[in-house]
Amino acid sequence: MKNLPKQTQSSKSNHSIIEVLEFCKARNLPARVVGKWVWVKFDSKPNAEIRQALKDFGFRWSRRRGQWSHSCGYSSRPAHSYRPWDKYRTISLDEAYQSVGMEVTL
């Protein structure tokens, strides 16, 4: 079996939570912070330009949850047996953005 090159994580998903919050705030996205991840849920399918901007910034579509998510550089095990927003502290984008001046403790 051939040795395959080790895949490196794309730099577009290594944004800090502050950068992700700024991205969401600048685009007025319906985002919320769950634990150390940022989730975006739209009432209806956003246009192609918004979807492409989310992809380009490192958001991933979760078909199972029907939302866009960004890990903000934190990896975790898949949450198959629970909903993250039930397990972790959830705050709105505005609350999270206001706390950026202080240490962000999520």
C-alpha cells in the first residue's frame, strides 16, 4: 500500500472566534456561539453569494442539523448522540461580540 501524503488542515478553517464573529457581524448573519463553535441558521435558503462566502471562510454545511457551522480552530468528536446547543452554553452573536473586549470564555 502506498504512503499517502498527510493532509493538512486548510487555513481557511483556522480562523479565531473573533475573526468568525467579525465575519458574521459584517454580513449581518443570524449566528450564535455554541461552546467554542459558531453556528448560522437561516429561515430559508440563502442566495448563492452568501453560501459561497460561508464556504470560502471555512463554514461547513451540516445537513443533519440544517445549519452552517465553523469550528473556530477547535476540533471535537462528532456529536451524534446530542445537540451541541443543548449541551453547551449558547449565546447570541451580539452577546459574543460584546464580550470580545474581555476574555472570551465560552
